[in-house]
Amino acid sequence: MQSSFLSYLKRKIISDEQTVNKLFVSAFIGSNCLKHPKSAYLEKYVINKHDEEFDLLQDVRKHLSAEFRDGLTTESLVKLFEFVISPANRIVSGAVYTPIKVRETILQNVLGDKREDELRTLRIADISCGCGGFLMDAALWIHKKTRKPYVEIFRDNIFGIDIQDYAIERAKILLSLLALSEGEDADFDFNLLCRDTLDYIKKDWNIKYAGFDVIVGNPPYVCSRNLTEETHTKLKKYEVCSSGHPDLYIPFFQIAIDMLNEEGRLGYITMNSFLRSVNGRAIRNYFSHNRFSIRIVDFRGYQVFESKNTYTCLFYLDKRRNSENVKYTVDEQGVLSDDVLYTSVQYDNLDNEKGWTLNNFDTTRAIEATGVQIKDFCPSRHGIATLSNNTYIFKPIDEDESFFYINDKGKKYPIEKNICRDIVNPNKLNTVEDINTLMEKVIFPYRVEYERASVYSPDEMRCLFPKAFAYLKTKKELLLKRDKGETKDYPQWYAYGRTQSLVMPRYKLFFPKFANRPLHCTICDAPNLMLYNGLAFVNTDKRILRIIKALIESELFWSYIQTNAKPYASGYYSLSGVDIKHFGIPRFSIEEEEELLSINDKLEIEKWLRKRYEAILQH
């Protein structure tokens, strides 16, 4: 969907749902040269020559012709109905347009082996149906395979649930136009329920909307922080939402499975974060306990959805229990092949607490079982969290014996040198050779005594650092807005937002949070040097950090990251704790450590490491 048409709608300020629906229905009927519908339901959405919206309709049709050069199809309507939802509503409802190829692939997997007689009686549902794209495809599938008329398909086979009344209305419109375009002009009986699916376990639930043979769909994508208190309360009722801060898509697994009959099938495109995340522990336990037959096609870093950074997978489940394993494959190019080669991983070998590392499972498991895991070999730290880096961190525009000078909105402020520390952003380290080029200054309003940091009092700031305090006062209003204004528990209004990493050991091995190539790291001997944004291994023993540096700069480590870490767009991978902490380090002897640390050539280090790991993996 191009932005030009959406911009046109905004310019015209067409926000009334009834008007939008009338414009799209009338444009569809006109563009496809369909007869004026006899259906009383569709007729109310038809704009006639004498209606006040007629001139607007002609203008809309002109813009739609430019947008959809191959003609206005039912698929075009699916896109239009999804994209005209306001951004605010999309955050609340989690609605996104699901590409047709994805919908077709899911239907092929859940319906492809069904006989004609089975399809005639099948009850297919989408329990977060939006405007009905999956329902349209399912109806079309049954119609083509059985020649059953739509009037009977809508009555017997197709069921939809959505919390938004406008979505249910648009699903009715879409299904009616599908039938009209294939010669069925009637007022249909639909099984479309406007209800919050999270209310399913209530006693007053309409029993008609349960006991399905097949459920397909795209559960709503709303992260925990954007959910209302009412929704958070509803999530607590579900077993799968008992870990971490669950996102909205997570309970839709359990609800769908409960709504299926005992031989039912589920086909979702959904977030893949449940495989490794803390808030996915409960759903992983739920799957493992019930031993469902599960297949997962993981897109990893591939972006399925247009203009939306989401990390997704296809998830298929047969409700029959006592399966021995989970089947998994990766599709990092979004090929969506019908010929999928899965690897099988036994439920008994999965770690629900740590996360499911299904990609290249045997090799990953062997590496992680090697020696001591990196999290136990050496501690790591995140950078400081001021929650207002632009206030505290700066590149001096000038300096003299006592002060650094900072430029803020064209005004020059002196900052006492004694309240400043050096700081670096390790996220930039992978592209530079000299850490000194990254060095900045940070205002550090803390006293450090006995390895503990305590913030200076206002009187101390006025006495010791009056210039820095005066500068910070100009930022007081901004600083008080941190944490959404909940700063009353801060020890002082100018304290950092978090107390992490205020005091660190002498030696630091800096590395980025994200990388798209093997690492280039730096070890620093600087007790007061701080970091922000990135990460660091820290230790009082430089030897430990030299060993880790050799390991994490290796191709062997990078291969582990590419296989297991959370992927992002443009080939980047996460290097945060959960993604690297289980990497195993062999228990080297003192002699082996000396040998490793004596090698200066990277290729020779790589060969040396692979010999140690290959022996472990072969064993």
C-alpha cells in the first residue's frame, strides 16, 4: 500500500467509517462492472448518482485506479480495510494486513489434505479476524473444492470473532462482495461475533463459537506496555500468561486450543518471541506438558509485514497429544515453500525455562553443554541508564584547566572537569580501530566510596560543582519527565534513571548490543571509564578478558550467534545476555590458556579454537 492514497484520505478528512465503507464498496462494484446488488445489506453501501458522496466517489476511484493498477479486487479491499485503521487503533487492537501468500500457505497446511466431504462440514474460525481476510480465503477454498454455494458456506463453515465492531462490519462487507463477484447476490447469515476473545472462559460465552475443526489467523500484536489495565487483568486468567509481562498474542494460543475440538488444527502467523523470551516460559511449559504436535516455520530476521518491524513464524498445531517432538525449520528469505524439510527436536530435550533453541539444535546443545557457560565464566554489564543521555553525555567544544565546555542550543556552558568521567558507546566499536575516537564525557553526579556510588546532595553540588549544577537546573523540567514522570523515588532529581553500572571493575571488554559481522572488541584498563548503550565483560583479572576476547571475536562464536541470537533487519543479531550467556567455554588447562594467549594471528586462533570445540562436538 503506497502512502499517497493514505495521504489523500487524510487530506480529505474521511474518517467516518460508514462513508469509508460506502466509498470502497461502490468503487469495487463500479470497477468490476457488477450489477447493482439486490442484497439489502450491500445496497445501503452503494452510492448513487444523486447522493452527496457521488463526486467524492469519482475522485476516490481515480486514486484507487492509480493505487491498484491491476484492478480493484477483494484482496485490494482487504488491504484497504486494514490500512485505513488509525495508528492509535492499531496499537490497541494489534491489527495488521496479512499478505495473501502467507494466508494461502497457512490454509494449504491446515486444509490441504481434507477430502471434499470433510470440507463440506468443516467449521473454520478466525478468533481475531479483523476485516476477514482469512475468512474470505477459507470460504473461497471450500467453494472451489466443493462447489458449495456461499450462502451455505457462510452459514455452516465460516466463523469470525473480533473485538472491534467496525472490523466485524467490514468482514461482512468483504464476504458479501466475494459472493457477489462470483454471482451470488443475497442477504447472508453470518457467524461473526463482536466480542473480546479474551472473555472466552466466561460462563456466558456463546457456545456456537467453540468446538471448531480449524482455527487460522494472525493474533493481535500488542506489547505488554501498550495494554490497558483491564486487558492485563484478563490475561491473568490464562495459564500461558503466568510468566514475565505477556504480550497480547500469547493467550491466543491457549484460547484457540481450548476452542478446537479434540482433532482440531491451528494455523497462525505470529510472533516468534515466545520461543526464547521470559514471557514465553509459561506457553512453552503449556506446550511441553500437553505434548501437542507442533510445526514451526521461523522467519527469524525476515520481515513478513510491510512497514512493520516484527519477527514472526508460522505456527501449526494438531491438538492430538502425546507427540514426542517439535518440528522446526527456518525460512529466512520468506520463500513460503509447500515443500518444507523440518528437523525434529524431542520435547524431553527442550529447556522451557531457558528457551527453545531449535535452530541447529544438536550443535547448539553441544556447545552450550561445553565446559562452563560464558555467564558463569565472567560477569557482563549493561551501560549506565541516565534516561536522558543528551543531558549528561557530551563532546566538549572546548576546555581549559578547570572546565569542559558544552554547547546546548547555541549557548556555551562550563562543566567542572572533576564531575566528569570518560564514557564510550560500545555499539560503535565494531567499525573503529581506536576506542579513543569514540571517547565522550559524562556528567557524573556521584561520589564513589568503598565500591558504592551515592549521589551528591544539592548543597554539595552547589559547593563543589556550581557550574554543572547550574547547567543541570536548565534541564530540570526535562529530567523530571523521565520514567513517564514517576521520578519521586529518585534520590535526587538529577540522579540517573537507574543505578546500574555506576561502579565497575578495572578491566573492561567492550562489545556492541547488535552486530552484523564478527566482533571487533577492545579491552580497557581504566577503572573510571564508563559505557552507555552497549555491553562489557568486566573483571579484575585481565587474563580472563583476553580469553573471552579470543572467543567472541572468532567465526565459531559468530556462527553460534547467527544460529541462535535474535535476528534483526539488515543482517543484525542481538548480543544481549539471553542471546550469548549460554555459550560454552571449554575448561582449558593453564598450559592451553597460555598457548591460546600467545597466538597473535586471528586465523591461527580460529584453528586452535575449532580443534578444541570439534573434539567436544564429535565426542
